[in-house]
Amino acid sequence: MIFRIFPFLPNCYKALGLAFLPLVFAGNVLAATSDWRDGYGGKIRLVSAGTLEGDLKAGIEIQMQDGWKTYWKVPGDSGIPPTFDFSASRNVEKVEILWPAPARYGDEVSQMLGYKDWIIFPLKVTPKDKSLPVTLNVDANIGICSDLCVPVSAQMQLDVPKGGDRDFAQEVMIDRDLALVPGKARQSFQIQSVDQRKAKGKPDRLTLTALIPDGLGKKDLFVEGPKDWFLPLPQPVKGQAGQFELVLDGLPKEAKTKGAALTFTLTNGDEAVSQTIRLKH
């Protein structure tokens, strides 16, 4: 288990070395976790440990069998976007899902955005009353894919003590994927320009020019449109580093592009940033 987990730790944990890992997992006995819910191709559970900006820190952990993947909030060309309903939770004001940046899988015909092997979706849980414990209840629906895609549904419950569970090992695992959640774009890592071209009878086409620092790992761009927009994936422009093209296809019939907000995720290996841009035309 240790050697399977190690390659997916962010660089800050890799630097600590293998000697650190046995100490981490030795304390996992008392971790706040729900029971696993098994599905075809993988399994899912709730976990909790520590605090995040004054709220409780938790996560939805998904382990997949070899060769299987699960989806990001925008699944790609086709797929099953994950949904999580926390409405049955007790003493919970709000649950914010913090999505780690995905990877792109597939070929020229069909591509998906998601994760393989193992992923935790970190949760920021705001209690109604911080002096009382919290009960997280989630109705989860995800898709897990290999040669075929299967839906996995699970209902899970986890009791979290006031102030959060204090299991260090579990907190390290949540923080592993919390470090992969996109931050804010900055001057050296951002989309610099958006060129929107119109053609009669055809969808608009965007050419996006991004500034991405030198670094190890894949440089890529993903997009989220307004509700009910089913946009294709941006495609890298061959021979033009940092340039991507996006066809504004998959829009509702009466949709207007002018003023529409598109949220972009830029990746650079383990690092990612998010940026929202409103279209001018």
C-alpha cells in the first residue's frame, strides 16, 4: 500500500522521503472514516481529519482497481459527472467540495477528464454550531470507467467530533489532494488573451493564449461553462506552446455568448490555477 500511494503525493510530501510514510500510516487505526461502499471497479468512503480555515476538513475517498478511472466535475466528451448530496447531514451549514485538477485521458476520438488509481475530493464543512459534533450524510453518485463505464451509488455517514478528528495520518492523505486544488491565477501563470472568432452558421471559435511557467509535468487547459452548456474540451494548438482552441459548441439553442462566464483550469504538472473570463462577443 505504501508504495502504491507514494507516487501520487504532491512534491512537498515526496521531499520527505519514504522513511516518513511508515510513521504516517502507523497511526491510521483511529481515523474518522465511514465504511467502504464497494462498486464495480472501485470503492468509496467518507474521511475526516483536522480543520481548514476554521471549518472542519473532510473528504470523499475513491479507490479504483487497476485500469479504472473516475470523472472530474466536468467529465469530458461524455461521461457521468459526480454528484454529492449532503442535505441529510446534521449540524451542517454548508459543504464545499474542493476539486483537485484532473488529467486528460483518451484519444483523438473521445477524451475524458478525471483521475485514476486513488483520489480524495477534499471537503470544507461549515457547522451550524461549532461547539457541537457534526454528522455528515452524503448520497453519492459517480461513474467509474475502464473499457466500459458503470454508475456507482452510495449512501455514507460519518460522525465528526466538535473541532474535527485529530488523526494526523488521515489529514496527510486529505492534504495530499488538497494541494492539487487549483489556486488563483497569477501574473506568471494565467490566460493572457482570448481571441473570439465568428463564422456565419458555425459556432464561435476561441483561441486562448496562456502563460505557463517552466516545470515538470503536463501543461493543459480545461473549461467550465454556464449551466446547461456542454462544451467540448479545449485542444492544444500544434507547434504553439501555451495556445489552445475551444469551439463554443454544445450550447442551448437560445444561449448568448456575450458576457458569458467561462472558468478555465490551467495545469502545470502538480500545480494548477483557476481563472474566470467573460466573453466580449
